[in-house]
Amino acid sequence: MEEIKVREARFDEPAVQRLIAEAMAELSRRYGGTGDDTPVAATDFAPPGGAFFVAYTDSPLAAEAAPGVTSRSAADSAAGVASRSAAGSRGGEVLLGCAGWRAHGEDAELKRMFTTPAARGRGVARRVLTAIEDSARERGCKRVILETGDKQPEAIALYIKCGYERIEDFGYYAGEEGVRSFARVL
């Protein structure tokens, strides 16, 4: 059985950006357009006003069992060979999911929560969410807030199961049809 680990990462790491591109493509399939037009900058997730995390495994079986999880360099893609060392910013990592938080007043706003399709159902999102909450708490935030949409029922179910409650919509999509905003006191 593979071990799933979580570490803090830079939002602008190339492997993280490949994972974010995969997340945006999925949101685009669900909602149309670019998927999410909320302005996000790498500096949003820089300490002390934020943090970004990735879930990963070092398991060679994960790369074979989850072909969509392993990233490829341009040369490897042309050759059709998966490059596990390119999958993460650290040799041998296969990225499974990610999320970050950024300061939103006194709250920590959860952003870019994503689990690769091949890694779903294995507790990846819950582990990343726990890392987000711990990090935000350590930096003095009293609650985590988030925006999601009605076309992500699995995300909504996770948040409710983890103790998040509906709040008044906020942020970039406040007032838009289908927006669902949640918060959890830390």
C-alpha cells in the first residue's frame, strides 16, 4: 500500500503549476470557460499570509496505476516515457492533490483544492485539508472559508463531513448562481 504524504510547496513550482492546470481543466469541463477566473498569485500563498500544500507518494506503483498523475517533461512526452522525477519538484514524487490558503481579512481562504482523478477516494483531500487547517491555525487564523460551486457535489460533501457550514457568499463569485460558500471555525 502506498504512503500518501503532504508537504508545503511553492505555488509557482513547475510541478504544482501542472497540477493546477489539470484542476482548471476539470473546472472548465464542469462550468465552462476557464474554469475559475478568481485572481490568484503565487505570492498569495507565501508565508506568513498563506501556504500551499501538495499530497504525494513516492510509490512506483502509483505512477503505473494512475497514469494521469505522473507529469511529463516535453522531451519525455515526445518519447512517450513518463518521467517520475518530473512529477514533483523533488525526485520520485508523484503528485496526487493540492490546496492552499491565503489571508482573507482574519480568515484563511481555501483555494485550488484538487485531487487527481486516479487518486480520489483514498483520503488525499482530507489530508490536504487538515494540513491547510493546521497551518492557518498556527498562523493565527480563527476559521477557514471557501467558495465552491454546485457542480462539485463531492467537494461539498467533503466540506460538510469535515464540519464546514454554509455562510453568506463572498469573494469573486459572490452573487453568482450556483455558488456555495462555507466556513469552519478552527
